[in-house]
Amino acid sequence: MPKLRLLPIILLMLWYKPALASSLALSPFEAVYRTTYNLGVSIDVKAQRSLSQKPDGTWVLDFHAKNWFAKIQQTSTFNWGEDNHLMPLLYRRYQSVFGNSKEQRVIFHWDNMQVTNDIDNKPWLMNILPGTQDLLSYQLKLRYDLQASPEQKDFVYEVADGGKVKTFTFRVIGEETINTPMGQLNSIKIESLRHSEKDVEHLIWLAKDWDNMLVRVEAVRKRDEEEPIVLHSATVNGIQMKGF
């Protein structure tokens, strides 16, 4: 479903790596999002995202959402290194719509600069460039790249997706105070660009004081059934997120 795909691919890219004196530390989090779309009747969707570290030191970014007819789950397992170097290891996606299911895995082989794309047990290899991300990891990398280089306005990433390497581009518009279910938050407002500098696909707000947590996503070319995706609650490093 379009709305179920929107959130995980929103924040939703050429390799960018800032030069830093030291690396930023990742902050584990749990977040709950809600949206509504209309197909004759209003259908509410609840989505959850989380970031956690495993005992072996790798990190897992998880997304899952469901309603009465569909569900989707995505996970990205990755390493986090010096200078905010995010190295994806495994991306997994499972979706089921009206009982029809589909599974996808993207396995990164950094030694030979390739990925294995496996959709419903049909694998094939694809070449990648240094810094290539998966459909979840680039969203997290954008958040920390913004922290590392607050003066930078444009961020571009390459993303391995379904047998292709796609380019995702973002442009910082400015800062804005935004109303949320948790109160007012200081945010960074971003455009996601589709094919050109003038072709804006989504508007995105990130909570500046909360590790650039994704707060709101709004489609620019709205259709009647599309409503914004809004953060309703979250904890960052075990601290309950709240506005002012």
C-alpha cells in the first residue's frame, strides 16, 4: 500500500561523509507514528520504529506497521564507525496485503563491493559504490549527517533497492517551530526531491533538540486519501520526548 511504503522510504543518495574530529554517538530510540488514509472509509495506521544495539556491537533499525488488511516490517542491520560511517550489512523487508506476502533481503558484501538482492528466494548480485545505503539506513544517516554538518544544505545518497541503485536527494529549507501531539518542537524542515531541484516530493520535519527525530512527513502532491504521517510519542536514550 502507498501509505505503508511512504514512511520507511521517506527520509526517504551519492556518498557523503563529513570530516569530523570525532564521531557522533548513536542514540537508541522507540517511536510511534500514526496516519490516516481514506478509501471510502477512514483507515488508521499505526507504525513503530526503533533503534537498538545488539551484544555483538551491530545496530538494528526496525520499522513495522499494520492494519486489518496489511502489514509491513523492515529491518536494517549495520555497523556504525568513525566519522559517522554507517555500513549496512543486511536489509530485510516483509509485507502482506490481503494475505498475499512478499519477502526481500539485501545482503551487503563490502569486500567485493556487491550486494545480493533476494526477492522471494530469487537472488542476484549487483555492484555498488562505497557508502551505498539500504532503504532504512539512509534515513538514519541523514539525521546524523545533519548534526555533523549543520551548515550543509544538500544531502545526496545512493540506496540499493530491488536490483537498482537509486539516488535520493534532500534539501534543507530552514528551521521551524512545529505543533505536535507532544507539544511544540524546534524542527529542521527538509524537502525530498524526486528528479530535479524543482520536483519536490515530500516535506519532512526533524526534531532538532531530539537527535533529529522524524516528526512529520507530508506529501506535496496530495491525493484525497493521503494524510501526513505524525509522530505521537517517542523515547530517546530512555528519555520521554516532549515539547515546550
